[in-house]
Amino acid sequence: MGREARAAFHGPMSAQAVSPMARGVVIALVGAESTGKTTLARDLAERLDAPGLRVVRVDEYLREFCLREGRTPRRDEQRAIAEEQTRRIAEAVRTHDIVVADTSAATA
């Protein structure tokens, strides 16, 4: 992250600065494997968390699947994984103001 972006990211944050955003905003990070999406999602969710805002992070279901199964998914399993990622994001957006997802169904 460049110095200017880092300064903006780590600068003062308040609910007032974020409140113009509509309820149920989803921020989905997209990028190649092992590029820091999960770390960025965690940091972003922590940074956006302010009094009066309900912020949640939705982790990548594909990673959970791979750890549980000990393998990458077969082609016939990929649709269910994408659907589960979408379901988790949709569930979170119904009860939170801001949802930070470290992936989306498009990349799951």
C-alpha cells in the first residue's frame, strides 16, 4: 500500500465519516490467492468499526472448505461453494450496515 493510501486508511475514522453510506453496504475484495485479501478485509473491518455502525467480516468459504476437506474442490462442488459464499454475504448484509468480504461468489 502506498504512503498516501496508507495515511488515508489509517487516518481518523468516525461513524459520521461513514454514515452517508446506505445500510447494507458490501465491500468485496477481489484478487489472486495469497495477495493479502483476508488481512486487508480484517484491517478494513476493524477500521470501519465505529459507534453506531454494525460492521462484520465474511471470510472466504472456499478456504474453509479446503481446510475441512484437505483438498481443493472438484468441478461439481464449485457451484455449491459459490452459493454458500453468496448466502453468507446476503445473511450478513441483512443485519449489518457494512459487510467486508474477503471474496465474492465471482471469485470463490
